[in-house]
Amino acid sequence: MRILLVRPIAPNERFGLGPFFRVEPLGMEYVGAALEARGHAVSLVDLRFSSGLDLRLDLGIRGLRERALDRALDRFRPDLVGVAAAHTLETNEAIAVARAVKRTLPGAFVVLGGHAAAVHPAPFEIPSVDAICCEDGEQVIPLLADALSEDRDPIDCPGLRLRAGDRFVSTKKSEERVGLDLVPLPARHLVKAYEREFLCLNFRPVQLVETARGCPYRCSFCTIWRHVERSYRCRDIAHVVKDLASVGPHVFLVDDLFFHPIARSRDLARTLLSKGVHKRWALVQTRTDLVARHPDLLEEWRPFAHYFDIFFGFESPTNEGLSDYSKDSGLAETEEAVAVCKRLGFGITGNFIIDPDWTEDDFRRLWDFIARLGIWRAGFTIMTPLPGTPLFDRLQGRILERDWSRFDMHHLLWEPRLGRRRFFELFAECWKRTVLNARGDRKRLFSWLRGLEWTQVPTMARVLLRTQRMMDPEAYLRETFAPPRPAEVDVPARLA
């Protein structure tokens, strides 16, 4: 089979930290490696970069995307096209790509995959889509390709929602979750043309490495743990070491919960040290309570990278808020984790969730907490119940926004308690108190640019300028949904 994998454009990077994180499509690289191992011919097109221009510009994105996709389809003439929908906000773009493929190549088999499609396939069940992958793509997509190449009915392939006429049916579930070492290394050669475009913060290019997958916790805003039934799978340490040794000096370790489990993480750190695998910069994401309880583990990891950043989901400045999100940790762990990181020389980046029901006192409590922690790289997202989460189950009746691209955690989905204008004034004030206030604090701007190679300075300066709209309440107000009439307050059927 000739198989084209397509990474759509992220449709909304006008707000949030999207411009800071433009990373490689690692999941599709693993799928590509699994397909190539079975003898299929694979190509990958990343529509974020394929025009050779900055496709994140607000003007002309759709036309640029369509031309890049048309060129890829005409050049490769695929039998099977896999389209990624990694996040809910990419739903519309993934569907648009599927429709464009069917218009150009009606006979091509189109399968949608990625996390958003897997956890909530309903929006993708349209005539232009032939199947939706609801399990690990490394296992499901090669089985699907084999069936199609042999003219077998894919109904016997596990982990799919399969189009049957005008409806979709579920195939059987896999007997067990795929071992991550089924595909030892991702097919990075498929994205070689885009490598210089991948960046995190002020580091470029950046490679992604996965050492484990899943999470045993139960945060109410997260789609991961439900989808994997709180499972946690680890890659073989030898494969991880080989992967890390093969990539460049800047690496984002994308595990959902890094440093877990403790004993295995300790073994991995010691093996990397013994093999002399070292990076200039590394980023991981983990929980505050894990760091607070295991400072000795972080000491063992610290030599791995010269600059070593940790991203935390701080979520709330109160114990009550953390309990509402089912975080199973408290402010004491947050404060201790920050102290551990500062003592050991780790960089700290963290995110707080802003509830539309907050009062002005809640915002002030947040600012006081950040000041007490002494952190200046904090991010802020508006509470966004994503399909597939307990939060969505509880709050979907309040959702008024009908556009999936607004589920980017920087748009309101329902009316806030303080009213739109006051809410966005205070939300913008949160950002004004952080590193992104480059215009108001020249020292902080220089702190971002310090240590960059001269070729990286224009990119970072452009990103910082783009984020200035995050401190402008009017920018948010211009994109907020129209106030609904009383008859329009019911949740749309496609969101239910």
C-alpha cells in the first residue's frame, strides 16, 4: 500500500503558548515506522510547514493548506490516507482534510486517528471518513493497511469505528494494550524536511522522545487516564537510551507523567549517565507531589541536561480547587516541588486553570500565590471541558460555544460570572504579570533571548511579539461567541 500520513494545521494559535511549541508529529512517526516494517510505502506531510511560509499567520491559512495537500496527493497518489486529530481544537481542520482527500482521490481509504478522535469519535463520523482509529495507532493502522492490501474486510481489525453505509460500527477491542516496544524507534526520516521548524520555548530544533505512555491518576479535566483506563506502559530502557542518543541536543520527553514509576525512572537516569548521553536542554512534564516526595530521584536526573525544565500542572491556588479537579495533591506539595526544583537548578514552568465562575478575589488569590512561589514562567488557561473528560460530563449543559477550534483553552465556552469584559481584563492581567510582558519589562525579554544562537533570535522575538495579544482584553472579546438568545442555550447535539 501507498500510505500518506497528514498532520493538519492547528487552527487557532492566536492565543496561548502555541507559538512556543511547534513540535514533531511523534505519534505519526511511530505509525509510519510500524507501516514500513510491514513493507508499506509511507510519506508524511505536515501542513503546518509545507508551504515554506509561516502557516500560522491569520491570513490565507486555508488556501495554503489546500495547495500543500493537493501537491502531496498528486505526487504520492496514496491508497490509504491517515489524518491526525491530536487535540479537540483540530477537529474542524482534520475533517476538512478528510473531505479534501475524498474530493481529489475518491477511491482512497481515509482513516482519522490521534487522541481527540480516539476519545470522542462522534464528530468525525462523516461520509468522507472511512474509519476512525480508537486505539494505539502503531498496532491498528498496520493491521488495517494489511487488510486493505489483501482485499479483506477491515471489520476484523480491532480498535476501529468503521463506516458501514450511512452509519459507523465498532470493531472488536484489542485483547490487550500494545507493548510500546512493538516499534522501537520512530521513523524520523519522514519529517526530515521539517526538522528546523520544530521548537519548544527558545530551543530549536527540538526532538520528541517518549519513554512511557499513560497515567494512573484521575484529574477531571484530562482525557488520557480514562482512555487508557489508568494504565501505564513503559518502553524498554535500551530502546529509550538508543532513541535519546540518536537525537539532537534539545529534547522534549513527552511522557504524560515523567519520573514514574520511581524505580524504573532511577534505572533510566543511571543508564543514561553511564552511557554518556547528555543534552543541552530537556523538558519533561510531571506532578508536583511526585517531585516533592522524591527529591533524591531528581538529583539523579539533574546531570542529564545543562538546562533542565519541568512543566507542572499547578491548576489551582487553593486546596479546594485542587480537590475539585481530583488532583489528589495539595498546595503543600506544590510549594515543596517548587522548592526542590529551585534547590537543584531545574527550570520551572507551570499552568493554572482560570474558572469562568471566579470572582475578583479568586484572581487576587492566584496572583498572591504566584508571588509567594516566586515563579515567573506561569501560564494560564480558561477552564475548557474537553470531550472524554469527567469535567465535560459535568459541564456540557453550560457550553454555548459551537466551534471546536475555540476549545483551545483561551476562549470562553459559556458566560463568566464577572461578565465578559471584566473577566478578560483580569485574565489578561494574569499574563501581564508573567514573562510574556516583554514590552513592559525589558529585562525579562532579554532573559528569553539570552543564550540563543543568533539565528534563533528572530524566531523568539517574533513569538514574543505575537503573544502580546494575550494581554489585550479586546483581542479576546473580538473572538467570543455572540450572546445567545434564551432559545439557544441548549448544548448542541454534536457536543453532547
